Amino acid sequence: FGSRSVSFFFAGSLGGSMRALLLTVLPTVQAIHACDAENGSACPSEAGKTLGACLKDSSKHEAPTELSASCKEFIAVNDACESEIENHCSSAFYNDDTLLCLTQWTKPEQLSAGCLAVLPKKEEEKTQEVDEEKAAWRARRKAAREDSMRQLKAEKDGVKSSRCDVASRENCSDAEIQILDEAQSKTLEDLQQELRDLKGSSKKARTAGETEQADRKMKMRVLRKLVKHLKRKGEL
């Protein structure tokens, strides 16, 4: 099989799966959170709620790091909206869905005055309707998150999740299709490395929110199946 791209593998299976197109590029161009650079420099081993404590305490930084203004504002949001993030956003602290959940998925009346005060103002959306493509992206993003949480709950309850066939995409959820779409332009070696990186990050991010953990587990499960299938296909 070597290092050939696995794109050809998906050529016959894309068909009607263009419904996942907007999510295809999420891992590479998604809206990373405002403290992402500081996370990588100062607190690379932290994730979720504990990242905030690390960022605010310079004595815990692994490398000298000055927090940007946008990062400080994001920290203020995570602090002021702590209960809202825990109760309405599956404890998704310090990730790319934190603000999306607070400003789009949670009703304003469910937010405290203190939380509302630190959230970014939606000036553009006050005067014009949200672009259809942007609205579709938000809906798909939310659906993928909810699907991850459902599968995580099923695992906790001892219920087997649906078996996604990575070749035909039968029984695959939207979130699993998203992962397969992301993998279509990657080599087998790339996928194996990504799987190793996910395993490593799982050990370091024990304190990540349930949603983030569910996303990671789902991606690892789908990538394992895909790598196994491609290895078997390459041996034929």
C-alpha cells in the first residue's frame, strides 16, 4: 500500500454524503479557541477546565508566555460562565465550541447576568440574518457533538453503539461520516500517526469535558477501523 493517498478508497462511497461537506475541514480550519497558542506554549499538557488555572498562574507555565488580550477575554468567559458551561455545554471549557454553545446553543434566559456581560456582542447578527451556510455549519456541528454524547452515554450504560462500516458507510452517524471525510486525502501513514497522537493526548487530557472525551473516543474508534481495513485491503 505504501504511502499512496487513500482518496481513491472513498471515490465510490461519497455519493450522497456531501451532507458532511461543511464539516470536512473542521480539524484543519475550525475556529480554534482564543487561548490555543497559549495552551500550546504555556500549558501543553492541560485541557478543559484545568487549562484556565494553569494559564492564570505563570509559575505553572512550561515556557514563558504572555497572554494575549483575546485569551484574557476568553478566560474571563470561562470563569464568569462556569455554571452555564457545566450545565448547558457538557463542561466544554476552553475548546472551540465553548463560545458557540454559550451564544448559539443556549438560550439567553439560561445565562446569568455575569455571563452575558462577558460574552462577545453579536453586532452583525443584530442587523442581518445569519448566512445559510454558517447556519448549516452550526447545526451540523451541534448534531455531531450531540451524537458523540449519545454514543458516550450508550457506552456508559453498557449499550453497544451502531457498527459503522468504514467501507460502505452503512450504519455510520453524521459524526462518523465527518471523520471518514476528513481522512480521505490522508495517507495510511498519516492516519496511523494521527491515531498515535490521539492516544497520547487521551492520556494527558484526563480533565477534558465529557464532550471532548466523547469526540476523541469516537475518532479513535473510527480511525482504528479505517486503518485496519486499509491494511487488509493493501495485502490483497
